[in-house]
Amino acid sequence: MTTIVKEDELVRRAFAFIEERLESMKQEGRGGKAAMSDLLDEAGARFNLSPARSERLAFLLARIGGEK
């Protein structure tokens, strides 16, 4: 049986996934803009995000990143 997950929940899960991966990359001394782009692509595919939701995720990450 297929479980239906709301789009907003998928974005939250993708956001948590990216934050976790960024933290581990920071500890390893890796990162940068290219890494963020790769993570957004990976999260979009992993969580089956629509292009609009992927853009929303990128916006949220940029906004949070700007506040830190």
C-alpha cells in the first residue's frame, strides 16, 4: 500500500537531509556552492520534489544561510 505524504512534509524532510549532509561536509572540510547545488539535486530526487518545491527548498536554505 502506498503512503501519501504532503508536499510540505517532503520539503521538511529534504531540508533536514540537506542540513545533516552540510554538517557532515563541514566537519570533513568540504562544502561550497557546488556542493549545495549537488545536495539540492540529490534531495529533489530522493524526496521526489517538484521543481516548484525544489525552488522553495533552495529559497529556505538561502534564507537560513543568510541569517547565520
